[in-house]
Amino acid sequence: MQQLSLADEWRQLGPVAMSFFVRCGIAALCGGIIGLDRELKHKPAGLRTNILICFGSAMYMAIGLLLMPAGTAGVDPTRIAAQVVTGIGFLGAGCIIQQGGRITGLTSAATIWVVAAIGLVAGAGHPLLALISSLAVLATLAILAPIEEHLFHPSHSDDFHKNE
């Protein structure tokens, strides 16, 4: 690999910087939208976690796409995306806790998994799809939680409304 001078690095950075920062910025916004909801509900994976996961996923995807045209051998963005999914699986597994006969953290694990996917979408250059996906996830978390509680755990419904 050839070393570039600092001036050469800046010249090469110019054409791609705006696209990179827009993609990563949209990812951070998307992660923040979902993370804020989780933070307000006092869940383990909150604002910072979701922003970092979404932002990091976008960075990995954007870097993969940036390396492709340069002819770097062995660079395949789909392989990068697959590794992000695998890594997030390990993070998600750490969110799941079994206490007695009860399992908690499944929604937090699923949330960080889908936030990583949103980051990949943003990093791949589809910010509108990332924003729409974020709103769909937020709607799922915000709207379905009380419905689920009412339908499947009616004895807890009173406690649920007290904690909102």
C-alpha cells in the first residue's frame, strides 16, 4: 500500500467527505430517535448506545463502499454488513437476562439489532429509507407497547400506566 502525503489525503477526502458525513449524520439522528424513546423508558440500551450502534454501522458500510471503487481486493460491502450483524448479535445477547422463570431484555436486543440495520441502510446511501425505518421502529416501540400490555398482560395494565 502506498503512503499518501497529507495534501494528497485531503485532496482525495474532499469528494467523499460530504457524502460520508451526511450518511453518518443521518445514522446518528436515526439512532438518536430510537435511543431517546428507550432512554425515556429507562431501558438498558438507551440514547448513546443506539446512536453509537447506528453511527458505527453506517461508518462500516460507507467505508466498504468507499474502498470498492479503489480496487482494493477482497472488499465486499455485503461481507462488511454480515460482520456488523454478527457483532451486534453478540451485543444483543448481552442484553438478554434470565431471572428465575422470566426473560428480560429481548426488546432491547432486538432494538439494537434493527438500529444496526438502519445504520447499514444509511451508510449504503439511502438516508430517506433509514429515516422511514427509524420512524417505523419508533412506532413499533411506542404504539405497540401499551397495546401488548393491555392484550397480553391485563393484570399489569394498571402498573404500566402508572410508570409511563
